[in-house]
Amino acid sequence: MTKLLRPAPLPPERAGRLRPVNRPRPGAPAGALSRLRLLAWPLYFLALLWYLRAYGLPYANDVVFCWLIGALLAAAVHSGHGPRGFLLVLRDWVPVMAAVWAYSLLRGYGAHTPWAPHWRPQLRADELLGFGETWTVRLQYGLYTPGSPRWYDYAAVTVYLSHFFVVFVVLAVLWRRRHDRFRRLLTCYLALTFAGFATYLLYPADPPWLTAQEGNMPALTRVVSDVLVQSGLPRAGSIFENGSRFANDVAAMPSLHSAYPAMLLFFFWPTATRRMRVVLVAYPLAMAFTLVYGAEHFIVDIFAGWAYAAAVVYGLRWLRERRHARLRAAVPGVPAGSGAPAAPGNPAVGVGRADWAGDRQAREARRVPASGEVHEVHETHGDHGIGEVGEVRDAGGGEADGRAAAGRP
């Protein structure tokens, strides 16, 4: 974790990021500050182990957020950041926690709609996909034995619980390593979350386990809850999200459990390695199996979650590309969508799809460089900002590779 959360080398122009504080405070003994910093992670993990033993596994959003913010603060101390590091952690993460808490509260109120929840269309669609029988019934009657969980039942519980922390951990790593991608993934996450909430209001839907309880399906078991009860694994309660006002049993269409893994797949796919692509594909499929097998969602709920994720990720990418096309068009000597050489005296700007600093570069592009040298712009075409900043060469053969912007030599 320390390796993932250490600060990446950054160009001096970037603002709003953590920077190491290497000078000890006046009057402090030599090396004292460094020794104190070494205690940050041990103290954090000791506190986490105590919490796990006293209260159980945290799975509620607010609890996960608190420990995640604590990890970022520990990383800031361990890396030698001053008070500014604490302020940046709180500035970027407290609003995120507030937004997720607001969603949870609104989601609970969304359970009280004036129209009845839907179950028949999802059931009929699943029966069609299962050739007369739903796959939830097929899987549970063929694989699950109440009272005797198998290894794959525990695996399903692990996959299901990952929904509550995987996206936040990925966001935390991006916040420390690539703040530009953190902002884009956070935008996708919030847009997808509140799009799901709007659908819960307009189309309340019963999950399979509730449909079975109402007598509209054969008897089913909530596998995840049943296995957790049998295992005796303690689970920590929520700090803020307590009470029935946060519960919504008819928030099944779309499935955000399936939407978040699909969002990660669509977001990271263009620049992911071959091995990482295997993980990106396996995670949504494992979550889909868990949700169907555990009677948490119909198959069509999962398909809807995937569709919502694709619409959000690719829709936001399209909007960004349109914005950057306008920025390129506003730069003299650099035609929109072209890598043509700039006219003498005009700056080279590598806005393109490498938009982690698109706005800043567009502003810099309006300034005339003192050297007046001729530059060429070579754009790379990666993901919506996931690709690297374009390589810029001057007439004398000098090179400023965009890899430096990502902190690589």
C-alpha cells in the first residue's frame, strides 16, 4: 500500500498536489522528523486491526471512507508532507464522502414512491434467457446447500463485498499517482450513481429474493447474507447511514453492483495491459455470477447496469473530446484534430486527448515563447486522458517527452 500511495514525481507547474517537505522544522533534532514519519503506517494499521477485532469488517460506505481518508493522511505523513497535505486530503475527499452519504439518504427516501415496484417484466425476461426457468433458480438448486457453504460460496461473498471498497481504493491510488485520472473516474462514479438513483425513483423494482418472498418465484436464499450469518464474521455497523430511512429493497434496476465493475472496465480498457484486461473482464463477470446466484439481481438488472456504465463513461469521454476540439481550434497554427507543424512564433500545445492538463496547456498556448523557435506537435491517442501527453520536439532536435508529465523518466 505504501508503494501504491507514494507520491509520483510531478512537473513543477502542477498545483493542488502533495509535495514532500524535506526540511525539518527549526530547532528539531536531526533525523527526528524522519523517525516520527516512520510511525504513520504502523499506527494506522494498529488502529485498523483494533477496529476489526472490536467491531468487525467495515462494509458501509461511510466507514470505508473514514478508513480510506485515514490511509491517505498516513501516506501524507509518511511521505513527509506538511499541513498542506492534510488540507488537500480533506479538500478532495470530504466532499466525495458527503455526496455518497447524500445519495444513500436519497436512495432510502426513494423506496417510498407512489407507484408499486415492478417484478413481472424482469422475471419474464429472465425466464426467456433461462429457457423457461430463471438462472437464479437453476444455480441455487444446483449449487447451494443451506447450512453447508462451499468454497465458491465464500468466493461469492468476497466478490459481493468488494463492491463497497474497490472503487474507492482505485480512486485513492489515482488521487496519489494520477490526479487527472482521479477527477475523471470520480466524475464517472458520481454520474453513474445518481443516474441509478433517478431510475430507482422512476422504476422501483423487486430483486429475485423479494419476488420469491412474495410468492412469485420458487423459494430462494440470499446466499451472501446466509453465508455471513453462518460464518459468524462480525460486520461493523454504519456511522451515519443507520435506520430504515437508508434502506431501499426495491433499488434493483439498474444493478450498481454490476455497473461499477463495468465502469472500471470501460474506463481503463484503452491503456490497460493484457494481464490487466483479463482482470478488468473477469471482475464484472464474477460480480454478475454472484448477483444472479445469490438472488440479488435479475440478469436484466445486470445488463442495465452495464449499459448505464457504458453510457456514462463513453458519454463523458465524448463531451471531453468535444471540449478539447474547441480548445485546439482556438489555438493559432494548430488545426483541430491535426498534428501539423505550428507556424513560427506560435507555441506548441499538446492538448489532444492527453487532457490531464488540457485547460492549463490551452492557456499556455496563448503565450508566445521567448525563443521563437519552430515546434512540432505529435499527439498520442490514448484513452480520454489516460494516454500520455503528446511528444513535443523543437527545431533543434530537443525533446520534451510527455512521459515526464506522468512522472516517468
